[in-house]
Amino acid sequence: MAHALQSPVHLFDYLSAEEASPRRHEYVAGSIHAMTGGTMRHNRITGNAFKLLSLRFDGTPCQVFINDMKLHVQAADSVYYPDVFVYCGSAIAGDQKLAQDAVLIVEVSSDSTVEIDRREKLAAYQKLPGIQAYWIVSQTEKQVELHARDATGRWQAMAYTGDDHLPVAGSADEPVPLAQLYAGTDLA
């Protein structure tokens, strides 16, 4: 039996449908992907990252968002819900539900999402004009993959584990101890 090909969904239609949907979906070049729920560990690590970054960027023009704020990567024709991201553009106010750029993005990965985070999302996020760093935070071991732009604009990848301290792009403050990201979990 032949299967009909599903036609691509236009971004405007996705955004309209997402407003009415009880579940969150990500949009990638005309395809829509349902998001699954997280674990307690995922939630705790995400909350820790949000708290740490909120403290780092308090008093700056930057805003830190968690979970429910969409990030439109126009150059990749994608809309994602990063776990946490730092936005330093003009103010997002009122009922706006879509940011267009980020300085720092954090994804807390699981076994089922780590390859998407490392390939698809990394390639998309690197196309954002203001992006400086992308953290892929493991929820199965105390490890963060940092993908960051160097002074020449080239991307470098580094792994941080154990008692390492993670630099925070866009912040002049001291690096974050990994222990603070994993506080309250069995990986601390």
C-alpha cells in the first residue's frame, strides 16, 4: 500500500496551531515534532541553570527564559523550545511568545534527545546572529558539552566534567561550578 506524503506545514500555520495546543511542538523546516515530558532530574537541572543564569544576568539588559518560550531560528527555518536561553536583544514584553535570537542556549539532554541536541539543534543554533555559546547538559552523568565561538568567530567544543567550572558567555562573572548545575540531584 502506498503512503501519501505529508505536505510541509507553513510556519504561520504551526504558530497558530501551537497557540491552541495543550502540548508543545517544535517546528523544523515544515515538520512538526511533539515534545515529551521530562524527568525530575531534567527539571531540577533546568531549574538550576535558569536560577544561575538569572542571577548572572540580573541588572543587565539580558533576559533569561525557561521551557515555554519559543526561539525562532529563521536561518534554519526552525522554532524550538530550549530548556533555558539568554536573550540580549531589544526587550521582549507583553504577550510576545517568540524570540529571534539568543546569546546562550542550554539544552538538558537525555538518551533520546542527545543526538538531536548535538546535530540538528547545534547546527541550527550556530546560525543565530548573536549566539556565543550552547551548553548540552547531560542528565545521566555530571558533564556539559560547551560549544562556543572564539574571538575569531570559529566554533570550539569542550567537555566539562566533575569539579570543572563552566564559563558563562555574555557574563563577566566567574565561571559556574558544575556542582551548582547538578545541585539537588543524585549526580551532585
